[in-house]
Amino acid sequence: MVATPPKPTTDISSISAFGTARATVQGSPLSGEELRKMHAFWRACNYLAVGMIYLRDNPLLREPLKIEQIKKRLLGHWGSSPGISFVYTHLNRVIKNQDLDMIYLVGPGHGAPGYLGPCYLEGTYSEIYPEKSEDEEGMKIFFKEFSFPGGVGSHCTPETPGSIHEGGELGYSISHAYGAAFDNPDLIVTVLVGDGESETGPLATSWHSNKFINPVRDGAVLPILHLNGYKINNPTIPARISHEELENLFRGYGYTPYFVEGSDPETMHQAMAATLDHCIGEIKKIQQEARSTGNAFRPRWPMIVLRSPKGWTGPEEVNGHKVEGFWRAHQVPMADVAKNPESFQLLENWLRGYKPEELFDHNGKLIPELKDLTPKGTRRIGANPHANGGLLRKDLRMPDFRQYGVKFDKPAQIEAENTKPLGVFLRDVMKWNPNNFRVFGPDENTSNKLQAIYEVSKKFWIAEFFPEDLDGSELSPDGRVMEMLSEHTLEGWLEGYLLTGRHGFFSTYEAFVHVIDSMFNQHAKWLDICRQLSWRADISSLNLLITSTVWRQDHNGFTHQDPGFLDLVVNKSAEVTRIYLPPDVNSLLSVADHCLRSKNYVNVIVSDKQSHLQYMDMDAAITHCTKGIGIWDWASNDRGCEPDLVMASAGDIPTLEALAATVMLREEFPDLKIRFINVVDLFKMQPDTEHPHGLSDRDFDSLFTIDKPIIFNFHGYPWLIHRLAYRRTNHKNLHVRGYKEKGNINTPLELAIQNQIDRYSIAMDAIDRIPSLKVAGAHAKEKFKNMQIDCRNYAHEYGVDKADVLHWKWPY
Amino acid sequence: MVATPPKPTTDISSISAFGTARATVQGSPLSGEELRKMHAFWRACNYLAVGMIYLRDNPLLREPLKIEQIKKRLLGHWGSSPGISFVYTHLNRVIKNQDLDMIYLVGPGHGAPGYLGPCYLEGTYSEIYPEKSEDEEGMKIFFKEFSFPGGVGSHCTPETPGSIHEGGELGYSISHAYGAAFDNPDLIVTVLVGDGESETGPLATSWHSNKFINPVRDGAVLPILHLNGYKINNPTIPARISHEELENLFRGYGYTPYFVEGSDPETMHQAMAATLDHCIGEIKKIQQEARSTGNAFRPRWPMIVLRSPKGWTGPEEVNGHKVEGFWRAHQVPMADVAKNPESFQLLENWLRGYKPEELFDHNGKLIPELKDLTPKGTRRIGANPHANGGLLRKDLRMPDFRQYGVKFDKPAQIEAENTKPLGVFLRDVMKWNPNNFRVFGPDENTSNKLQAIYEVSKKFWIAEFFPEDLDGSELSPDGRVMEMLSEHTLEGWLEGYLLTGRHGFFSTYEAFVHVIDSMFNQHAKWLDICRQLSWRADISSLNLLITSTVWRQDHNGFTHQDPGFLDLVVNKSAEVTRIYLPPDVNSLLSVADHCLRSKNYVNVIVSDKQSHLQYMDMDAAITHCTKGIGIWDWASNDRGCEPDLVMASAGDIPTLEALAATVMLREEFPDLKIRFINVVDLFKMQPDTEHPHGLSDRDFDSLFTIDKPIIFNFHGYPWLIHRLAYRRTNHKNLHVRGYKEKGNINTPLELAIQNQIDRYSIAMDAIDRIPSLKVAGAHAKEKFKNMQIDCRNYAHEYGVDKADVLHWKWPY
């Protein structure tokens, strides 16, 4: 059945983007002169946007447009550009009038022409890219290199001055904005949210970030929902629900929404100016009230709904199809200009309609009266140092991590919860850096044993308090531990916080870190591009502690078992990715200290939160972590000779099991020489030609030998080790065990057994691989097999593991 | 600075979960007798929930409780259980009273005790698991095996009768519910949403699913937000915003919210019964109005906000700490019962407080008057066939895919857009299966060239229509193409649709499929467990077309380039994962046909949407896809002898480049024997011991030789091929090229060159690896290098690639 076309169902006037402005805030604050100039500035922006999309020459239209002056490949998105520059133009006004410290984040992905135009007009673009100078020649290059090979992208990429938000993947503009505002009391972060973007999950929950702003010490976020009306081919949901629903939705999110709707430029300018004045006034009033009393309350922050036509001021109709105010304006409105003379003429008329000759002087520079509309120096949106956060970044004041370690005499005799001392260390980092460091986690900092931090800084909470909250909830409007059950929002906040020059630490469940796979990908890509931009100052690394790991999720079951995030991490640029698997308290502290001091990386640390054997005293841990990989002499008996077997491990539980297997083998075969290697820095497995942390083949060979069997007990999926090490000389003898998707409700040991990372399995593996034990080992194998069966039976009978197996010690 | 504890800020009575019920709907529909019985049934549920968490013996407390009857390891989450069973109890009433066809999805992750209890009481649990019979012995096993090794998990796992939603990872309950309701006009899907879950991004946007229900042909979803108040250690956001905000939020989402708030059982039962009666009435009224007129309108669907104390009916206080109605009730309220006599006594009192002796007969079976409250047969929530969708599944009626192919005489001479004929094929699948098949995509079906489908079925749209929508927007309230800019929601809908026995197809951007990495992981795990459950009937595979692939995202830039989803897929069970890279139209059709017929898999198909060379006529495509891997004789010249080089490829663009390189090499070195292999079924690369599709080593060796150089040009990250093939005999000679995270704004060819998958790079690679060309090849290498430089220069000059290079043909 072919569907019949529907009838329009609505009184369009009530929600149309067209006509005279309709606004919540009444008023016409602009004088006729101001209005004329601002509109002219916006015309210049729109002219540049169209120029970027279409022109490779004749940038000021000083001569009649010719076909060869049109780019061969037309790229870029016109649809959202006019709205983006409309807002930029109006932000300039309030920044200048009120000397505001403001940055501007642009959510709508491909709308960069709407941002790059005013950024060029204010001069910041040419300062950073001198060849794109403020003259005809510079404008020509500016146009040509937009969305052009070797040029700049059609998003607000890292190459864009003033940008901390690219928006290639949609959904994170609001959370980035709030992250930027935390601990920046004088900053206002204006963020334009696309109505397509607003359909995404991450964006939908990030509106709740307003419950995490303390008006005393944090800056403000001013969200502007741009109801542009359409995605690529479809209307957007928020543009097609009733005005009442939309207003309810934002009131429900806790904002006071102010509407600015229409298409008539004159009245829209007045409405936007009045609305922005009002909203900035509201923000200041809230801040003043909070700051004068010291009382951190949760206000209704203002937000703006800007409903304007998609492709505003562009062609109304092309080839008989509506374009302005419709999805057909989304990308390039006329793609056939090179072939269709009618389209070509339409383009020239469109461009000339902005009257470039009135906007640019004879050199091609914006005329002074319009230039005068832009803020000066670092008040310019493109030059605000908060958006190049490394400029403002201060190194953390670091307590001596060595003071937080555990002390013991002999390796592998005592147990401790690995993350607990880290919590104490982080507590003091927090204490020493009270306005410059935050800790993030999805309702799990206590569960992850990091709760010492609450002694210095509570979980931030400014929504309603109940009396019982005083009993251990650790909530406070002064807190800087950020907890919300949204990994997306936390990651977005943290990225915003780092990109504006601060420091942070994020801990999360291993299995559910996949929720933010795509955000990790995008941040790693951002960092990788920034490396290549000399004007971008270094920012702090994103430190991600992955805990509640697979091997202790036996009781939570299969859904909670997934160590695959590392497989994703290794796909990204070696220049920006680091992976550490410290097996005990002291190595975790050493790694954490290193990560907190580092810059421009994503550091992934894998460490379980439960009790584990302690292997290295502090000196040993520092030495081992500095090397990243090494032989544990105390666990090896091959000194002075070639080993019969190399036993290697990475990760806390696999290390324990590998050690226990080593002991079992040595007890059965006293002459057997086993070398024990532990890997903390996973990229050591890769050749140094592939990763800056990689071991040279020579060093690798001297550790792993060139011909002895290697058993590698790994925390994650076993194939990852092969992927890193497939080029190594002794790869053919490398046998890796790891998680292979076998789990349900188990005990810890049973889970290990199912995946064959347990001591019995790998001891049997070793026997199979040591030539001299092929025959002699049969008896031992059978013995190990029976011990394994005993363990499983015990677990199924009692629901717990045998204590002496689970809590095993090194016997020598 | 240590934060001072905050003062409570609210008039608690206004939003407390305690006291006499306060409800939007007034009324006391329950007679005293009904009320008494329903409360008794709920007591039985709660008794069972506590029993599951604590007891391994003495299930009916027929004797005084002893310590050895307590489980050694206490697992499970008490906090949300009472609310879950409260709702179950009330759903039973409306199902029975009105003979409703209803399923029940439980969002709150670990609350399975609240579901398993009533499921056992209604008899379905014992029917599927006879050893857990409805008597004392069965109850003992039922208790013991809860969250016990070898037993069942603490979520509504696949082992749970009536469940299609596990909730281990939070956020997808609502989208699963809507997916189940699509095309099930008589079904009501009640879904309980946790207030913790409701903080997640995917959940936050999925409320908008109500804009995608057609009341004429779809069933209804009744969401119940369970304001339990707390997560593990924190309050939840929705429980701590004002009543007004909460009401606004749901009105903004387009619902009519009905509140049921309090803790007093008697009045809460009346309020819940009155509210459910009202909501079911509303749903029926809406459906009747729509169905009697045939007018599909968007109503305000009802939803319920149930605010009740966390750990409702559990201990109020333990060791001086508030428990009921606080986060301390989240998991096991008293973890120290084995060691603390006071806690032990508290537990026994708690259990006895439910008066099990009044609820169960002398055999341990629920007494008849309570049993009588449960629906019968397949009306029982645990037995509804929609929740074991394979029972209802009908095979698709399939058009002959061979009719949709492209015809040509010789391989590699003409170009076609690979996905376009697939769109025509899907159109006819849709036509032949109008109520049983849906297509999903995030606003990209047209962009992905699948638009032929709109000839039969439009994009579903029931929000406001504008007149211009008639011009090509392809919107209709009759459509079954589902587009929303939320991959999370789409994936959730599709899973819900499949799990209830229907069929679907999802196409999405390659780079942004990472948004749903974690959902893929969880669905694959669900399928893997279902394989082991004989009572779960087979469901259709989840078919995921990954398009707009990396090699044609040169213009969108770095953020849009990520082929890493496959690295994730290969981590999941080989029994449920399939990956296909058909290089042309006919192979894509063949693969799609196969996937649409398959069951219980996630099929991932990678195919770009733009113009590509066509290699295989339909017969050749079918043969090739059936084998999954094979030598392309027409592109090889090694017949009758050993090749000097094996050139292999997987993916459309890499295949083109590998073929072009083959020609370049043959032209330079006419005596060179090259074997050309193409891989469609990626798992062929793995040994057959690892994956059911894997090639035996013998077959692999006969294709790839045991000692000749292999160049493998791969679509994705190159290491994936090593990971699959590292055990193969000739692995040492395997040289793989693929995407290695080098991209920005490029032309297609420049992007290929940067990542060295272009014809020039791999021809040079080949020369380096063929011993006989080590010296003789130097000149050719230089020539290729210069050709490559020419291509880059051309791209930088004109912004496009040389047409004869981009649009290349096989010359022989």
C-alpha cells in the first residue's frame, strides 16, 4: 500500500520560522544606526559563507562572475550558516557593550561557514593564518581553502580559532559548554545547539547539566536552541511539536526559555538584541545574588529558542522547489551552477544581493564602521584564551605520590584494594588544586573505592536536599566530584574542562566505557590534529581509569564483562594514546602521577577496585613503571641462563594467575627455568617504529627471547596482544590467554577458568609448549586438571571460591 | 577547603515518597477483598525477593532461621525490587480484568528479584525450569540459584521468561518498548524506567519515541517512571527536581503524566489501580478514535510517575542508618547477617513480617485465592509469546534478489552506486511484508541512496506537517521507514522489533556507528545466551548496513573517518557475528538476501553508497558470496602455476585500488604472475576452529600459498587482518594496508594515498616484497612514486581527482 500524502495538520503561523519577529522579550534596543550596521555586518558574514562554498576566485565580485571562478567541487553546509553568524553578530554586540568574557560553541556540525566568516571579519583568522589576510588576495585563499584538499574542514575543527567544539559527531555541544564554564566564574559560554543534534541521546540528557552549576564559583552557560527546522532531508522533532510542548520541555529541564522567532531581519535583530540583553541581565542578576550572599542556589537559568528559516537569506526557490526555510537549503542550494546558466545567474544574484561593495573597502577589508562592531583583542570570540585553554593552563601542584603507597617486605604476600590509596592521592591533588581539578564518575566513586576524595571535596549537588542526605551521601554545592549516571555527559564535561585549560580524572565501569567509544574517538582525533597546530597550546591529558573490570564482574554477569575498549584505543593515533595496566597499588600511583602531569594524550588506566596481591614496593614500582615492562627477578629463576619458558602478564588478575601457575610449574619441575615478565605500559609490545613507547626489536627479543615459548596472560581480549606483537621475532611462540566472551554468573575463579586465564589452564598451556615436558608433563597436567575441577565444584556448591586459592601468596 | 554540609532546601512533603498516597487520578476501585488479596500477593513477591537475596535453605521459614541457611555471598539488588513487583501485581489485575495482551519491560538493572518473584508465582517460571517447582523444594532451588554460580543473574537476563530487556547496561528500556509496540496493534507494552536509568542520554531522547507511534496500526507503550529516589550512593536528578519541573518535562515530551506517590500500601494500591484503569482507558480511547476514523493523529499518550520508597517494606533502619527510602537500600541492606546477630535477627523479622505462612500452602505453593489473581495461559506476563518473539516470527516473503542486479558483459568496466539497487530490493521486501519489516536510519536513507524504498513506504511522521512537506520530504503517518537523529533510539527500536518476532534493516554512517558500540555489545551477548536456551525461539538477525564509509569521507574530514566498528564486532561470540564487505551491486544484493533470511546473528555489511566499479555478474556474485572468498580468475594471470604475488582485497575502494595496482605491475613486468583474491566474508580469514565461517588451514594455504608475498588491501584498520590471520602458515608474508588514521580534508585519492591503500603505494609495496623485483623494480617504483605525486598535486590544485584515475577501468 502506497501511503497517501498527508494533509498539513497545523496552523502554521503558530510555529513558522517566517515573518515579523515574535519574541518573549519585547523591546527594540537598537538605534536605527546600530541596526543598519549590525545587519550590514551579518550581510558580510553571509556573503563570506556563500563565497566559501562556491568561489575560488573573484572573491569581491569586482568583475562579472565566470564559471571558472566556481569551485569544481561544491562542499559545505549553507543551511545553518546564517543562524550561526546571526548569533555571532549579536554576541559581538553584548561582549563589546558589557565587556564580557565569552566563548561561543557551535553545535550544528557542518555550519562552519557561519562561524568562519565573522571570525575572519574580526581579524583573528588572519592573525593565525597570515596568508588569509584581510584583503582581496587573502579572501580569495580564505574562500578557496574552505573544504578543499589541504585546506580546512566544514566544521569548527581544531584549526578554527576560538573553537573547542567541532561538532562532526553530534550531541556534545551542551556538555562541552558546561565543562568550560565550571570554575570559570567570569566566563559566559554561549552554545548554539542544532535542532538535529538535539534529537541525539547525549544532547537530550545534557540539558540537565544546569543542575551542576554553582552560581557562586562557576561561570554561566547560555544555550541557544537553533530551530532551523530540518536535518538533511527531514524536519526535526523539536521544530514540529507545539509551542506549548517546547516551552514545557525546557521548563521541565529547569530553564526559562526565551523565544525569538521569525525571518524579517529588522525585527529579528531587535528581538535578538533585546533577548540577549535580557538573558545576560538574568545571568548577572543570578550571579550577583549568589555571590553577594555566598548562597549557592539552583536558579532557573535562561535559554533561548531561535526559530529562523534554514538557509535564511538564501534563494527562496530553485528549479521550482522551495529552498529557504526547507531542508533543500541544508547543503549546497544549487549544485549545478557550472552546468545550468539559470543556477549560475541565481548564484551571482544571490551573492551580489549582499552588496559586497558596500561592505569591503577597495583593498577588500571590512569597512571601519563595521569592523568597529567587533570586540577587541582577547575579547574577540576567535581570540578568547579560554578556547585555547593551554594558554591558561597551570601545571597541577602535585603531592608526592610515593607517600601514598603500601609498604611491605616481600612481594606478593599481602593484599590491598588497588584503587583506595589512589583515592587518597586524588584527594590531596584536589586539596592542592582546589579550582583547577575535578573528578568525574557515573555514581561510582564510592563503589570504585575512591571515596577518600570526599574528605576534601564532596559530590556536587545543588538540586533538592533531604535531611537524610547528611548521613553519608557526601553531597555539597561546594563539591568538585561530578557524578551523574551519564557517561556521555561526564565525558563531555571533562573534555570541556580540559580544553579550557584545567585538569581532570574520570573513573568508570570497564564494560560501560563503550558507551563513550565514539566520544573517545572524536577527542583523540581532535588531539591528533592539535598536535599539528603550533598556535594551539598544550592541554592536559584526558585521564580515564577503567575499573570494576571484567575479572571481578563474575557476580554481575555477562553484560558487565567487556574489556574491549582497549581494542578501540589502539586504533587511534599513537601520538595521543597511552594504555597502562598497573597490577598493584604502588604501580597504580606511579602511573596516575605520570598521567596527571602529562599533556595532549588520552591516558587509559586499567585497574580493578577489589583486593589484590601487592608486588612492588614503591622504588620497584617506579622503576618498573618507568620502563613500562620488565622481568620480575623475584618471580623468575632463569638468572644466568636461557629460560625454558617466558611467562608474561598484563593486568592485576592475570598477573596473579600467571604467578600462581609459575609456582605450580616450578614445584612440579624443579629444574624448569621460568622468566616472569610483567607489562604495565601496553604499547611496549608494539615496535618502536609504530608507537613512541614501543620497544625496539632488540630489547623485545632480549626480554622475550627469539625462540622460547611465551605464555602471555592478558587482561583483555587475547587477540590484541597478537595485533601489537605480530611483527616480533618470536611471535610464532607467543601464546596469549585473555577474555574470550565466556561468562555468566560465576565466581572469580570460575570466570577465569572459563576463559582459561586461570593458573591451571596456563600451567597446562605451558606444559604443552615446553618441548622437554611433552611427555614428562602428562602427569602434572592431569593433576592440574583435577585441581581445576575441584575449584569449579567448590564454587558451584558454596557460591564462593576456595579462600586459599583466591587469596594466594607467593610461597618463596 | 572542606565543604560544609548543606542544609535541606526543600519542603519535603511536596516530593517525599512517604505517607498516604497522593495521585493525579482519584478513586478507590479496589474492594476491601481485592485490596487484601493484592497486598498479600505483593507480600509474597517481596518475600521471594528477600529470599532470593539471602536464603539457600529453609525457604518457607518453617523452622527458625539458621546462619548456615544464609548464602555465603549476598548478591542482588533489593532497592528497586518492591516497586517492580508492585507494578507486576497491578498489571496482573488489569490484564485479567480486561483480557489485555501485555508485556512488561523492566529498566532498573539489577531489580530482577522484583520480577522473578511474581513470574514464579504465576507458574511460568516452573513451567520452563521444572526443577524450580511450585513447592518447598523448588522454592529452595529458586532461591539458591539466584545470582549464584551456574544459576541466573540479577537482571532480567535472557533466561527470564517474559523478558526482552535485560537492563544490565542502562538506557534502552523505552526504545525497546516502542520497538515491540510497532505493528502490534493489540499489544500494550508497559515499561518501568529507573530514575537512575533516566539520567542516561539514550533514555533521555527515547521519550520522544511517542512521535513515532501510529495509533491505528501500532500498539501502545505505557511508560512508568519509577522515582525510587536513589542510585548506588546518590539521589537521582528526576527525584530531586520540583514537581512542577517534572510535570513540565513530561508534558514537554508530549505525554500526560499521572502521578502516584507515597508509601502507605493500602492507599498506594488504590491509587495505582485507579491510575492504571484510567491510563488503559485513555489508551483504548485514543486507539478507538484513531481506528474508527482511520485518522492517524498524535495524541498525548499517558505515562505514570510512581514515586515510592527505595527498598519499600524493607528495614527502616540498620545500625542507626536510614535504609528504607534511602540509597542504603540499593543492594543488600544488611551485608553482615552471618556475623552480626542483630542483623541476623532483623533479617528473620523482616522475612517473617511478610507472613509466608499465610501466603503459601503446606506444599509451598501460592494459596489458590492469590494464584487466582494471576492471568491465565499466554496472558501471563512471563508467558506472553511477544516476549519470545521467535514463536510468532514468520519468514519474510522474499522477492528474487537476482532481478535487481546490474547486467554487464565484462568485469570492471562500468560504475554504479552500490546501495541504490539494494534500495529497490528493500522496497519490494517492504511491499511483500507490509506489517512485518521496517527500515531504520538516522536521517540518511536518501543520503545513503536507499530512497527507492519511499515508493512503497514513506518515512514515518505524525508530528506537525507543513505544506512544503509534500515536495519530496517523503513523510507519512503510514510509513515504516524510521528516521530520527538518534542511533541509540533506532537501534533500540530495531532490537525491540526483532525480539518480538519481526524483521528489520538498519543503515548508518560508518564513523558514527560507534555511537551504538555498547548496544551492539549487549545485543550480541543477549543473542549468545539465547542460543543456549532451548525454549527461546529463533529471532531474525539484526542487519546493519555500514555506509558513507571512510574512503568517501575525504570531504567531510577526519571526524567522519573511522572503520573501527569491525574491531569491536570480532570481539563478540563467533556464533552470533558475521561481517560482509561486498564490493559491488550484485554481491551486496546477494549478501543482503542472505542476511535477511538468517536468524540469531548480528550481520554487519560494509558498503559505500557512491559510484563504484562493477565486478561480478549475478551468477558470479552468488558463487563468490556463497564461498565468501575466492580467486578472481579474470584479474589473475597465474593459472597453471604458482603466483609471484597474491594480491588480496576486502571492501569496495580497496578492491579498486588493488586491481589498478595489479594492472600497473603487470604492465611493468609482463612475466609477473599475480593471483587476485577478493574477500567478502571477513571471517573466512580466521581458522575454522575459531569461527564457523573460517577457512580450514588447508584451503587457506591453497589460496594464499605458503610462501609467496601477499598484499592485502583492506577496508578497515589493517591490524584487524593480522588479528584474524596470525595463525596462518603464510602469515609472515602477509602485508596489510588499511586506514591508519591519516586524513583531513582530502580528495578520495589523496585520502587513499595518505593511508597507502592507493594503487601506487601498494604497487610499490609489491615490488619491495617480490624477491625478483628487488633490483629490477627500482625504476618502476620511481615511476609509480611520480604518478602518485602528480595525483596529489592535481588534487591540491583543482580540489578534485583526475577523472581517469578515480574512474578507472580494468583494461584487459
